[in-house]
Amino acid sequence: MACVSPDGKPTESGTKMLRALQTGLKSPEEIAKNTGLPLFRVRSGLRELTQAGLADQKEDSYTLSEKGAGLIK
Amino acid sequence: MEEIKEQVGHMPRIGELAPAFEAVTTHGVLKLEDFKGSWLILFSHPADFTPVCTTEFIAFSEIHPELQKRGVELLGLSVDSVSSHIAWARNVEEKTKVKIPFPIIADLNKEVSLAYGMIHPGQSKTETVRCVFIIDPNQKIRTILYYPLTTGRNMDEILRIIDALQTTDKNGVATPANWRPGDKVVVPPPNTQEMAEERLKQGYECVDWYLCKKKL
């Protein structure tokens, strides 16, 4: 996985995306702009972060989950 | 006959929606829909750690910044494992100092290769030929190029096609043979006799009513 390591911890790009979510609900486009990551990477990364329980999806936007917030303290 | 059909798979055509996929890549699991809103060049190569493919990957990496300026993403593919792709990309960087900045699909089960008609059994039953699919932001196939195993691709032509397609979309024009950005473009031919008569009075550079050019 590109954004979450096999041990469940976010990778460097995963951490970047989680940090971008710290300030509230964001769309993939906003996260791409904030992190400098390509939009396709952000979309696939958000899928991984959501599946790993580190981010939550709300319609077309994403927010940090409690578990995700705990990992980037 | 059935066996050959099975090896070839579907042959997509220009104007069709690009076949959807979900694939393991060097940048994680990617879906075609992840690229929605961007232009995408999906290209296949026969195998990792082979000479012509290595020169092509270096060349694709070199035009990557130019492609980014035009809103184009690159996605490579071959019937190799993700470990092989990673090892090859690392080797290319170590030996040539060129970093491969784009993802590469590890299409071991040939799912994507077959969906895009990238296996040509007359060339190889196990490797993909050198295909280029240019897919627009609406995920429609706009250009297909096929090269044989022995011929490396021309990056200038790929950039030229992107420029031509984007110029066509932006201005509703066509581009003549050997067109380059800045050259005159072709005005679409008139559909009626009345329009044909008017065309010659519109100040375009015309050879005749059906072939008129203009500067953008």
C-alpha cells in the first residue's frame, strides 16, 4: 500500500494527507493542493486511509478519524 | 482461433470510454477513475530490465515535467511483478540518475493488457507491445499508438499529439500534417453550400473552400 504500511502506520505521503485533514473536512482536490501530491495519488491514498480507519469519508469529502488523529499527534 | 482471441483480448477504439481497471502499481492500488479530470497517457512496455524499454522510461521521465505543465499524468504497464518494477526503477536511478516519477502497473494476470488489446501474439504471447493510449479528462480514448517490440517511441510525437488534441478541444479546429504549436490550424470544412460560399469571404488562408487555415 502506498499510504499505509503493512504495520498499519501511515507512510510519509499518508502522514502528509492526514495532516492536511487536521484542519477539517477536505475534498481530494483541496488535499492535493495542500500536500502537492498528484490528485490520482490523493484519491487512491484516501481509499487506503479510509479502509485502515485513519480517515472518514463524508459524501465527497474526508476528515480525520479518531484513530488517524492519534497517529499524527 | 478462440485461443488467439483470448490472448488478444478486447481492442479498444478511439472515441470509446477507456476500459475501467483497478490495478496494483508502484504507487499502490490505482483505479482508472483516480485519473478523472486529468489527461492520462497509459503506455505498455514489453518487460523490465530490457534495453529499449529502459531508454523509453528515461525518455518518458524526461518529458514528465512538460506533460505536467499540460495537465497530463503518465502510467506505465507491463506483465511483470511490482517487485520487478521497483527493482528496475531503482536500478535506472542508480545507473542513470533518472528517477521514474510515475506509477507502473504490475499486470501479472494480464487483466489490463487484455482489456486494452496490448498483447499481440504475432509479436509475443507473453509480453505487451509498445502501446500508447491517450485518455482525456472525461476518460475517453483520444489516441492509440502501437509500436513493435524493436522500435522505441518518439516522445516529441507524443507531446505534439497532446498539444494538438488540447488545441482542438480549446478552439474547435483541426491540425494539419506536421503541425507544431504556433503553426496555422485547419478550420473545419463547411457542411452546406451556403457555408462553402461564405467560407471564401471570411478572410482565412484558403486553398479552396474545403481547405482553409487560420492563425490562432
